[in-house]
Amino acid sequence: MRAVSAAVGALAAISVGFAPSAVAYDEQSKQWYLDTMQAEQMWKVSTGKGVKVAVIDTGVNANTPSLKGQVLDADVPMAVAYRATVDYDGHGTSMAELIAGTGADGGLKGLAPGAKIVPYRVQLEGLKSGAEKDKTPEPAEALRAAADTDAKIISMSFGGMTTEEDKAAINYAASKGKLLIAAVGNNADDGKTNFIDYPAGYPYVIGVAAADETLTVSKFSSYGNYVDLAAPGAAIPAWCNATFRAYCDSQGTSPAAALTSAAAALIWSAHPDWTVNQVTRSLIDTAGRTWAKGDPSKYAGYGFIRPRVVLENPDYDAGPANVDPLAKDNGGDLLAKSATTSSSSPSNSATSQPQQKTSTGGTSAAGSSAQSSSDSNTLWIALGGAAAVIVIGGAGVAVMRARRAR
């Protein structure tokens, strides 16, 4: 079986040391991005209510204070439901809380606290070999199963999906009109071995880079021509491990992908009739950047997520429902067709087979960054009412290829 990693990134100082039932957490004070993104203002318009997010990861513990009542384990198809609510690492639960946590008992407050989580436990790094591993589905199996449900968004904070079967599963999910979001990887630290991980490197997947509180794209964040957006990914509270007794400070593109999934849930909840094309277009068009939209940065893609800009305008025009805003990048028309094809009878194969990007096959899903072709190292991004500076971290040379010739 393939080893696939779902590491959040380096875990720093333990922040709290109490059991999950204790009313003792104070993690929300550390969720700096909630203020930066003006979450309280956004929640007056949308909390993500009515939107289901499939979290394909190490499982999701539905009994943490922040996730009680938020996890729809009955929605998981039986074929891939094995121990879906038994998290063997703590990673999947952390991602779920970042998306839809209620903040109960001082736990993590999700960016889309009204959304619901559908948990998928798959074979990732950290799952011990043996009978339990054999019963646990591969990521591609879970992805196909999730594509056949009414979950609108599929969040994937992991890497290592590099087979033809994996690519076919991505295409299948895209044909069903799902919004696929993934971490680009934490592989840029030494500036020499940078590569963007899979599934973020596939067509029809929104690859997300990580930025810190100063809006600096993190040095660990993988970069290249497959980064689509950037989101908070440094100094993010997460469960230290599967004992769920304490939160630790973490970093990685894993939380960045989860928060982008939450941002999409906010938008889709406010506009339930929109298609995946319109939600994607709204994320891209409102992303904070100073470069031309047609010249995406290899460190931050189309820019830093700003769902607030969509939500504050009740008349926001997201463009045509049946036009993929990344059609040129994706190299196919699965998303365009998904807007006019019944989700009960999707095509099982892509109309074209776009080339996937070259990767060293690393399995860490942590951070990614992006840069425009002009290689400007300083990006000004207005997240709230004021502008904030983004300094691109990491000066390694990415493998060059035509953007999105995936």
C-alpha cells in the first residue's frame, strides 16, 4: 500500500493540557486569522449553514467539544465508513475543527461554524500496518465515494496521490461538480527539493499555499505553477496527537487548505444555487493580489482568500454557471460539463487527460507558496479594510513548466 502523509507541519509549544471534556481551552485567542479575515462580520451573512464538507484524512473525532453535533458520520457510504470517527493521528480532527468547529468549551472556532463535516478515514502516514490498515480505504476510494454524495466540497490536506487510479478519482469527482481543495505541500524549506504534492498538482484541484500572521508566504510552503490560492497556515492551533488532550501550535499547508474549504462553504451557503464554477470564480476574482489575475504567482497563485468580499455584496456576480474559470489551466471541461449534467449519472472519465506535473512523490502535505512570472517578492494584499504586506519566503528554484499544463 502507498504511504501517504497528512502531517500538519511542525508542532510547537503545547498550548493547553486538559482533557477534551474540560472547560479550559482558550484556543480562539490564537486564531489570528479570524480577526484578519473579519470572521464576525462574515458570520452575520453566512456561517456555512447547509453546506457539507467531506474531510478525507486520518478520521474525525466527533466527540471533541468543538465538533459535537458537527460530524455527519451517517453520511459516509458504508463501503468506506470503517472507523471514520476514530482519528489515528489527530490531524483530520484538527482540519475538521478549523472548518466547522463551534468553539464550544474554548476549542477551535471554525471559519464556517454552520457547515457540517462528513468524515473519511483513509490510509495515510501514521496508520499502522495490519488488519486495521487493510480495512481502511485508500484516498482514491474515499474520494470516489464522497463524489457520489451531496457534499459540495472535498477537503484534502494530504499528499501522495500519484497513481493513474488517483488521477481518475480526481476526474470523477470533478465530473460530479465537487469543489476539490488540497494542500500543496511543505516541501520548500531547504530551497532545493521544492515540489508541489498531489492531489494539489492535478487538474480540477485548488492547490493552497500557506501564509503567516504577517501575511508572509511561509518558507516551508511548496511553490510552483500549480498553486492556486494562499491562506493562513502558520501558528495555527491543532490537536497535538490522537489523545486529544492538548492543542499545539502548528504550521503547514494542511490548515491553509482546510480554511480555504471553509471559505468556500461560507460562499456556497450564501449562494446555494451557484455551481462549482461560480464558487471557484468568486474565490479567484476576490483574492488579494497586486499582480494581474492572468499572471498567477507561483507562490500565492491568484492571491490570498477573501470570502468577505463576496459576502459583503449581496449582488455579487460570479459569472456563468457552466464555464470553468480555470479551463485553460485545467486543460479539460469536466467542471463546465458538471454544471449541466445530472450528478446521478456523471462521466467516469475525463474528456481529456491533462498532463500531471512532475513530482518527487513526497508525501508531506504542508505548505505551498506562489509567485508571479515577474518574481516580485513583496505582495500587498487587502484582507480587511487595510492593506497588509506579504513577503515571499523561500528562494529555491522550482522546476519550470508551462503553468497548468497539468
